[in-house]
Amino acid sequence: MLSDLLFFVDRPDMADPLAQVVSLLHPTARFSKRVEGAGEWCVHREGEGEPFYVALLAGECRLTVDDQRPLHLQAGDFVLVPALRSLFNCSAGAGVDAVPELPVRLGDGWFRVGRQDGPAEVLMQIGHCQFESPDAPLLVSLLPQVLHVRGVERLATLVEMVGDESRSARPGREVVLERLLELLLIEALRSAAQYSDGAGLVYGLADERLAGALRAIHEQPEHAWTVASLAAEAALSRSSFSARFTQVVGVAPMEYVLAWRMALAKQLLRSQALTLEQVAERVGYASAVTFSAAFVRRVGVAPGRYGRVGT
């Protein structure tokens, strides 16, 4: 069932934009827990920009993330928040003035909210993870703020596997968790465009015209891209392409090109023994001087200094 997902993750050389972004983010698990609820309840959580996900296994609830509109979740729903700042998770019937409470621990990785006696009315698997990449804010900016996916059974399977592995002490646990999280993120991201609305990379890849331009950027970051040449990849006029790209992806075409080049440059500066000239060439700059100037404007430090600090 997971073979097609494994194909993407096991081929980092392929210019699949979703796989590239997730691989660079380097997701790792903090913890996963099972939460059940009954009656009226409300839980509030503050975040610092870390990833959060919830899979509703039974029942229904109301989830509000940051300043987004409330989501009414039902069994089979999955929500991914790449950078959580604030979250309210409440029973479907809870009032707007419901007082948040702390979940009660029932056992290892198992909690309950609301009425403590009687059968559970809601069951969910909640995960808190983190992106190890120092480029996470830049990469997360390419993703939707909230992904809400409904009725994708393979997501529930992956969530169950992450939860089981996070509570285990089996050999290779960290490696397995990292791979499972990559699979979970890729599946959630590529499912989002089918089941939800928003702006971001996943929606651009679902647009048959824009997908060609996005893949071209990822396949050839060193190319001297312009709005006109990218519009040609999409078989659109320059003005139509620019407006459509900005609306669907959430940023202007050349801003996306710059963001992706800088993400790659930061990775190359940290992980490979390349000269400044070689890094500049690989990310589309004619000289180390022009690359350094662009890098300083975007990152705030010189590339040579960033490379030393990053390692």
C-alpha cells in the first residue's frame, strides 16, 4: 500500500517538488498520543511554529487553528498544521465561551478530556513533531497554513504507524519514525489539493498548467528563469501566468524561484564541500558576487559565514 510513497522518498535525486521540500525539512517526532473525549470539553494549545497533526478516528469535534475559520471534523478527517501558533480543539457542541481544560492521563500515550466516566464519544490521534532543518521557516512558507483532508484511509494508517512506533523501543526507532513522518507529510500534502482549498505549492502542483513551471524550477534551479520563460513552460501568456501563479501558489513566480534557490543554497553551504562559486552556479547565479549579495539580502548574513555557522 505504501510502495508508491516509498518511491518518492527513496529517490531524493528526483525533482519531485513535494518530496524535495519534505526531505529538506527533515521532520522528526516529538511525541504522539491517543486522546478520547466525552461530553463537552475544550483544549487550548499555544505553539512556537512547530508542526502539528490530528487524525480523528471516531466522533466529531471543532478545531480552530490560529486565525483560520473553525473546522468541523468528523471521523476519517486529517489535519496538518506545518507551523502551529495557537489551537483550540473543542467538542462539537461546546460553546464559544467554553473554558479550556487539561487532558487527564490514563496511561502511556493515552489521555481523556471532558467527562471522565462512561464510553468515549470522540477518539483522535494527535502528533507533535518538529522540522530539524534550519531552513524550516523558508520551506514552510511554500506550504498551506492548514491542510484539511477528508476520507483518505492511507493517512489514518500512517498515523497509526507513527503512534505505534513513537511508543516503541524497537531498534532503529528514530530512522523508522523519520521515514514514516516523511511519508505522512507527502501523502497529506498531495491529498490536500483534492480535498481542500487554499494557496501553496500543493495547489500549484494540482494545476496542470502551473505544475509544469514548478517542476521546471525544481529540475533546473540553475536556469536563468524569467516570468516569460516560466510562462512558456505553463503555455500561458506572461500576465495570465503571473496572476494565476500568485493566486494559486501564494507568492509571485520569481519570489518562489528565489525562495527555492535560497533553500538549496543553504543546504549546499552546510552539507557539501563546495566553493562559493560552485554553490552560486548550482542555484542560478552568474558569479559568487551576485549570489552573495542576494543571499545577504534574503538571509541576513554572508554565505561564507552562514556555511561556517551551519556546520
